[in-house]
Amino acid sequence: MKIICIGRNYADHIKELDNAKPTDPVIFLKPDTAILLKKQPFFIPDFSNEVHHEVELLVRINKIGKHIDRKFAHKYYDEIGLGIDFTARDLQADLKEKGLPWEKAKAFDGSAVIGKFIEKEQFKDVNNINFSLERNGNTVQNGNSMLMMWKIDALIEYISKYFTLKIGDIIFTGTPAGVGKVETNDVLKGFIEETEMFSIKVK
């Protein structure tokens, strides 16, 4: 399986990092080795002094597709989840300055938290899902899928122009504002509406 991530999909997050607003979705990939194993803590890597949390809604693909039209995109997933795209912000800034790819800052081992999934039918509207991240009991990120610059079905259409989507592939749909540095002994909990989707300890 592959993990397809979308950058700069929330205007408030673009503003907080002083990035340029993209004209098309920003895509990068994580390998399956980036997945943080279940019930394991997240270990801050020794090559970064500034790892940030980025909470994101996830979409798990349930059928193979290529060049998927937006009006049919809803048929290619039936679950919505929540996760974290851990980002070595200091390393990413250095790579961006040099015009280099982000993978070392975004795709390192353990950088992808994949929490629980909820059946899509449980939501009245996938384009109106509230989600949040708590750090040590304090809410640090709040988002709603209605604020995505490119909604889920539009992302599936766009991604499938370039990559064949296969069963089990996961799309990280972008993070809202509120990203921040994690510290040793932090506890990060993610929620969709009121449902806890994951709990991660930082080491």
C-alpha cells in the first residue's frame, strides 16, 4: 500500500507557515515504513530538533482506480479515519530553501500515525466533519472538512490522474492551523467529533 499526502489544503495553515497558496493540490508520498506501529510510542528522531504534529482526516481506498471522475469518486472509499503527519519542520525548511524534495522531513520511520476508521455512512456529509487534536489535554488543532480547499472527491480525482489508486491506499487530506512542536512525554489524542481515534505517547 502507499500513503498519499496532501499539503497546503487549508488556508489557515498556509497562512501560519507563510506559504504560497497553491493552484493545484500539493502531493507527496510516505512509504509503508512510515506507519507508526499500533500501541507504540512516537520517538522523536535524532536528526530533528523541531518535529511538529499535523492532524489530518484520512481516506482509505477500497477499489482500484485510475483517472477517476469526481462524480464517481465516492465509490472508491467507504471509511474515514484520523492520523498525524509528523513533520521535521527544521529539516523541511532547509530542504525547501534548497529546492529539494521533502521526504526526509515527512516520510521518516514512524512519521505516519493511522488511527481508527469510521464507516462513511455514519456521517451526514463527509464535507462537514469536525476533527481535533489534543496535546496533554489541551486542544491544539481544530478542523472541519468543509474548510478543505480541495474536498475528498476532488482529491481522489486529481491524485488518480497521476497514480493508480489501489485497495488499502490511504490519503492524508491535509492539516488545519495549529501545528506545533512535540516534546518528550507529550500525549497526543485525536478526535473525530467526540470519538477518540488515537492516543500517542511521545518519547
